[in-house]
Amino acid sequence: TPETLETFCLVVKKQENQGLKKIAGKMLKELGSIQDGVGLVSSRNLTTDSKSPLTMFVRHMCEMLDAISDPDTERLPNDLTSANLIPYSIKDDLISTKGLSRYQKASKLLNEIERSLRNLNTPEILEKFCVVLKKQENPALKRMAGEMLKELGSIQDGVGLVSSRNLTSDLKSPLNIFVRH
């Protein structure tokens, strides 16, 4: 698929070999990918809205792949399953399959989150994902989660994360009472 080739090209561009980087760059141009500050984002599948949860996620995907490949993130599959972000079958596959590198496991995790975002593209999915990332030991994941939450317009309230889009101006509303405590 174009997405698979694009992901492959992104990985190749991080390698030392200049010849491979050049070829990957040419393939990305042919695919219609565009440079977007942090990473490469496919112009075919993303909305033009830079605040779209899917767009935000994909913009950070390469950096997240590297960070999730870190040994400090071994509990991430369990945390994502607990948050109902990946199915048990994916978690079990990642834990039980021998021979998968950490990078391959990270890629499977992120592909599943991306699939959910492509299907629903709701801020709630990305917010839940960011909450899980912020609980990890990896500083890069915490930073990226904070950046995405800020882009989404979410606020930290000391207890958890609450979307500022859902707050009402009524101070006696149940949601605002809950948030304050």
C-alpha cells in the first residue's frame, strides 16, 4: 500500500547511507508526500485541517516509533489495552511473538492507533492515547503527548486530562465540579 511504502521510506531516510536516503526521497515525492516540520505526512489521506487528530498523530509518528522502540516502554501494550485503544489480540501478539524487534512491535502498536484514528478521527481517541503516553517513563513520549494535547486544546487539571471543548461555563455543572476536584 502507499502507506507501507511511505513508512518504509521514512525509516530508510533515517539511515546513514546517502544513496538510500536519496532514493527514499524520490519515492516519497512520487507518492505525493509533503514535508511537515516534524515528520512526513501523506497529502493523500489527511485532512487539510492541521488540528485533525489523525494529522497530529501522523506528524509525530516517526519520533514516536523511535521512542516506543526504547526498552523503557515495555508496559505500553498493556497500558494501551487497558485504555481500550488496542485489542487484546494485538497485545498478545506483541508479547508472545518471538523474533519481532522492538521497532516492529512499536510499529504494530502505532499502526493500530492510526487505524482507529482513520476510522473515527475523534479527539477522544488521541487524548486517551496521550494520557497513556504521559504515564510512560520515556521523556520523549511524555513531551510528544503534551504537545499533541496542547494542539488538541486539552488541559491538565491535576487529576487527569479533560478536553477544554467539553467544559461548560456553568460552574455548577457536574463536569466542572468533577474537574475542580
